[in-house]
Amino acid sequence: MSYVAIKGGGCAIAGAAAVTEYLRTEQGLAGGAGGPLQIEAILHQLRHLVDRVVSEGGVYHPQFAALAIKQSLGDTLEAAFALRAWRSTRPRLTATPPLDTSRMRLIRRISSAFKEIPGGQMLGPTQDYALRLLRLELMDESPEAFRAMARTWLESCPEARLPDTFPKVLDALRMEGLLPPITATLGETPFDITREPLIFPVARSAALATMSRAETGSLLAIAYSNMRGYGDVHPTVAELRVGYLPVLLPHPVTGELTEAGEVLMTECEVVAMFEPAVAGGKPVFTIGYGACFGHNEVKAISMAILDRALQKGMQDGPANPSEDPEFVLLHVDGVDSMGFASHYKMPHYVTFQSDLDRLRTTQQKSGDLA
């Protein structure tokens, strides 16, 4: 269920929009230091914010995500709403086949399961190992210092030849028989959450698609509840990848798959507790999977944890909210939940007047009985 703003009071609504626009531009008055926030600046200096909006908006268009951030004054929910609304106006020309993430052009790749992994650990761009201290020098950063920082890194960066692709960590575990075999799903059509409503029970593809564009904080909160004890998924990150995935489309003339571009994405594969042998098989680890647009590691990890929890809930029945597909999937979409919360700001005069009348009548009857 979604709610959007209703029409009414045209002059007041236009005035409210004008005030918002004034607050965005007031710093430029009287020769102020502020100027229009450039889309390129948002793309490069607020890249994690852009990636979050791209992911939650459900369409890979970083430039328009940056525009939505500028338009919404940095409100990520409003920005995702605007981007998703724009997406709904676009025609769907074709669909890609399933893409092989082992072909990602990686900028970051780590594993907490093994110290040494095939191809090696690659920390890449991350703040994981930095002190969480405010860099006060950025309060008054000059353009010269800004450019000098980039030059310093380029000059000191060692030349390293990286392979085009890296092997998957899970492949080695699967070869040992420690993971369940990959089930062939070539004949299955992935569930399209943009065109079909969720009707429970849902396919795993529907759950993964819903979580891939879910609000990051919502996924984290429910996954955290599982980690803290309302569930039992305490996984090990087998591999966390961030990189550019080639997008393959059929050539319009030959029909052969041709690389049309690439998208930045984050992928996480976690290994959880092993399950007892079933039907003459042997015990194997359970796994969870998460993937989303952009560089958003917390979201991918949370998604992988919830994927494992939902698989357990669908197999054995949910014992906790994080294992209940209906609870999780209907409460993680930021646009839906924001709309529901925001609709309470809309006029409710008639229903509240009815509540007032009932309360007054009840109080009157209580007084008469006393």
C-alpha cells in the first residue's frame, strides 16, 4: 500500500514549495559564498549517498539520483521516491539474461572466512580501518588543497596489474562438498516486483528483488534483530565484492550477447551454520546472498543475513519476525513506509470528528451511569 500527497489548496501548496526553494537558494543572496550544488560534485563527493538512492530507487541512473538528492535537499527517502517515480515513466525495451558476477571489474574484495583467498584480499576504497574522528581541516578546505590531495595519491599510488576477474571463494568450498550444490533454475522466470504484487508464499527471487531495493536502515534493523537473538543467523562473510558488472544485451541484428555498459554494485555471500544431513546426504553449510546497486556494504550484508533467515523460515516455519517473509518483505520498502507515515499529515478531519463524537457520547453515558 502506498500513499502520495493529495491535491488541494493550490495557492498554499505553491507557497510551501516556494519557501522550500528559497531555503535551498538563500545562501546565494547578497554575494554569499554559497552557489548552486553541482551534480558532478554530488556524484563524486557524496558517492555513498548517491549509491544509496540508486539502490533504493531501483534504477541505475547515478546522475538522476544526484539530481533527486539536490531536489529533495538531501532527504534520501524523498530522493528514492522521485527516482522510482521517474523510472515508472520509462519504457522497458528489453531484459538482460542472468549476469555472471564473477566477471565484475572489482575495486574491493575481502573475505572474513579465510586469511588467504584465491587472487588475494583487496581492501580498495573503505573507511573500515580509519579512526572515527571528525576531520576538522575539512571545515575550511581550499580548492588548492582539494586538488593537491588527489595529485598526491596519484603520484604515490604503486602500479599494480590486477587480473580481469577473481575466482569466487564459495567455489572452493563447494568443490569440497561443504556447500549445497547449485540448483538449476534456467527454466524459471524471475519474479518481477515492478509488475506483479507480492502474493505469499513468494519465490526466493521475489524476496531478493524486494530486498535489493529496500531501505537500507530497515534491512539493517531487522537483520540486527536476528543477529542479537531474535533468530540464530551469525554468519561469516565468505566474500564481499564491490565492482563494476558488465551488462550484456542481445545485439539487435545478430542476437549475440554484447556488452552495453557496466553498473557499480555490491555483492555479499555469507556462510551460516551447517544443517544436518537430509535424505541420505551429508551435512553442509547454509548460505545467504545479498546484492544491490552501488557501493553499499551494510545493505548487502544485511540482505544476505535476511536471505538466510527467510530461507530457514520458509523451510521450518518462522520462529522470529526476521524469518517471516510476510513481515520482512512488507516492511522494508522505504517508499511505501515513508508514504504510510507521511499520509498522517494529510487532512483527517472527518474521521477525527467521528472519534470526537464517539468519545463525547461515551463520556456522557459514563457520567449518566455514575
